[in-house]
Amino acid sequence: MTKQTTNFDADLVATRHHLHSIPEIGLSEFKTSDYVTSELTAMGYEVTRGLGKTGVVATLRNGTSSRCIGIRADFDALPIKEETGADYASTHPGVMHACGHDGHTAMLLGAAKRLAERKQFDGTVHLIFQPAEENFGGAKLMIEDGLFERFPCDAVFGLHNDPDLPFGEFHFIDGPMMAAADECKITVIGKGGHGAEPQSTPDPIVCGASIIMALQSIVARNIHPMRQAVITVGAFNSGIASNVIPERAEMSLTVRAFDPDVRDELETRIRQVAEGQAASYGLKVAVDYERGYPPMVNPRKETDYMRSIARRFAGGDKVKTMQDPIMGSEDFAYFLEENPGCFFLLGTAKTDNDPPLHHPKYDFNDDVLPLGAAFWVDLAEDFLSGLDTAE
């Protein structure tokens, strides 16, 4: 393990605990943004606020090179009531850091301090503290506000903690890593009537049930078996009484894919299935299909480079290749559409039965803070070493 992890900033845990106590939902991270800005300003960074509403970019220059690196940490929380029992638990009722973004931010702040103290690099470091990863696509909002025009990066990097992976392991995959995430709402429209006279009233519940079953055939029969895809109906709502045929039935879907052509096919077939099934029941249907985060695709060159840095940093036994991409989504995908770079997973398991991400009892593993912070320092200093090692 690199010597940079020893005697690392003793304030890392205090920083993480403070962030954990003030969780804020995406695009309302005002206290978090204020705190991050104050810390970075004290370190000597040039700090820019307001990208993506609450986003923060910290810039540090050293030497004469024009080379630039971007490193991102997300800092929004989730609408979950915390059940950790920690003495630093959320002070904002119904909101908690259940995904470890407090840890991501604390690690990058720790790296920021060490980079500013050492200044052992030649070029420019842009540290990107991003809002709204969980809901509103803060990465896209920052880009739309001119992130990479104002803060150009030769490459941009990010990570996510994973309590299901062994502590200190670095997991990489080149190519598709995380899926596109689309949302679809299907509304079956009828007239409503008496439950005892079903022959007089087309039933949107029966039609809706037929649509749900027919949707299952899309992945099984329209998508190539070697191309992964998921259609899940997560909600089906209709009716209020046993003897009333309702006027409407509504269902909500999440749709996942890695390949753009598959993504297009899924939308086309969902519309066709919904409309065809509704017509067979003499009903109308409205399909509201919304494209969400794109698939996140790691370029091979930058991923191989990151693997080499991780092997040097942690040892070859701690660097793993993911067997399969993940059907979850991540808005860092927008950054990788604009720049080369790499996103990876850092194992943070405490026990064999840690609460998963997005669980009310989840709590980021503080032991990994110095590891993650030191890795970011190693990466930035190597990337900006003047040796063009990322090529």
C-alpha cells in the first residue's frame, strides 16, 4: 500500500461525519456547497460556484504544463429516514446520506488538501463537486452550464463506493459499465362503471394486466440474447372499490439497456405493445416515455491507465476486473460522453453482511477514507507528472 495512506489527514473522519449530518436532496445542497466552498477556499483553491445550481468546481494550478485533470465527487443525499443510530446522524428529518456521497466528498476534500500542500504536479487540477446525481442529472446540468468549456479536462475520473465488495479492492471494466435508465408511464383510459356490469364498461385493469404480461415478451423475444436489457413494471395503480370498474389504470416502468439501438427498440416495442393491447380491449392508452441517464461507457485506454495506477497503489491482488456491467445507472455517464476518463468501484465492506446502498441503516466505512483520498492524489500527480503517462 502506498505510503501516502499513512498518517493521512486526521480530519477526514470529522469531515465525513459533518457532511453526513447535513444531508440535502439534489439541487438543494446549499449547506453542503457552503461547507465545501469554505474548505477549498481555505486550502488556496480558486473556487467557482453555481454550476448545476449548487455545484462547485475547485481549480489548482502548478507549473507550466497545459495538461488538465478532472476528478468528480457527488454530494447529494436521498429522501430516506436514517436508522443508523450514529451520533453524527442526519439532522434533516427524512433525508440521509444512504449512498455514501458524504464519503466521496470527504475523500476528494482530503485529496484536495494534500495536493495543495505537496504541489507535486505540473498542470491544472479541477475538482468537481457535483449535485443531484440521484435524481436530476446534476452532471448534465453542470455541463449545460459550461463545465468543460470553462474547465477543460484532458480526462475526468470518478468512483463509487461498494459495500458489497471486499475492503480496498478496485474494480474496473472497460466498455459499458452501467446501463441507461429510462422511465415510462402507461395510462389505460376507459370510462368507468359498475363492477356488476362488466359487459357495459371496458375494464382498464384487465387491459393493464394484459399489457404488463405482454411487456415481458419484449426482452425475451425482440432483443438479441447477447444484448442485455430490463423492463420492470414497478407500480400498477387503479381502482378504489371492489364493485367499481375504474376509469383509468396507470403503470410505471423502469427500462434499462447498454446499447443505443437496443434502447431505441425497447421504446418502440413498449409503445407498440401498449397501444396494440389497449386497442384489442377497445380502450385508449397514453404512453409517456422519458429518456434518463445514458449508458456509462469506459474508454479502454483510460481504464487500462487507471488499472496500472491502482496496481502500483494497492497491489495487483486488490485490482479486479468486473465480470459483468451493472444494470444500475450513474450520471457520470454524461461526463464520459464529453471527455475520455474512467469510473470504477471501490470496495468498502466492513462485514459480510453490511447494509446495502440506499438502506436506512447504511453508513459509509470511514476506514476507506484515507485510502480513497490518497489514491486521488496518486492519480492526479501521475497524470500531471509531465511524463504523459496516460497516453
